[in-house]
Amino acid sequence: MLDRATTEPGGKGPCPAGPLDDDTLFDLHETAEMLRLRHRTLQEWRRTGKGPRCVRYGARSVFYRLGDIRDFIRAGMSPAPRRESSSDA
């Protein structure tokens, strides 16, 4: 189970440490780190509807629920198309 440091998303203040539930919010950078992506990739995926669902607060604040991140990981990404070798011809 995931445990969280004692700060809120983005390191803005105290947050209870311990097990996380599906409603725990992560900011763009935390989510990108969790998915091992560049934050710009995650931004592009959000723009194109490819990434995990997000929660918006106001005009600029974007967060990701842990449950949505987990669902995205479970669903997996489509594998890259296989290249056919020239010997298959």
C-alpha cells in the first residue's frame, strides 16, 4: 500500500501520513513521477484525453485522484505496434 510523506500535494502543508485512499489527490508533478513520465507528457495526455482522469480546481489547478491513477495503470496502455521483420515477407 502507498504511504505518503507528511505534506500535501506540491509540498504546500501538513497532510496525514499513512495509507492512502482512492480520493487522495496528487498534483501534476507527483502524478508524472508516479507514472515515470515527464510532466509535459502528462499535460499533453490530459489535453488529448489519453491520460488518467483529472480534477480541476479553478482555472489552473489540476490534480489526479489516486483511484483514477490506479485505474489508468490497471487499464494499461496499448502496446506499441510490432514491427514486422523483413524476413516475414
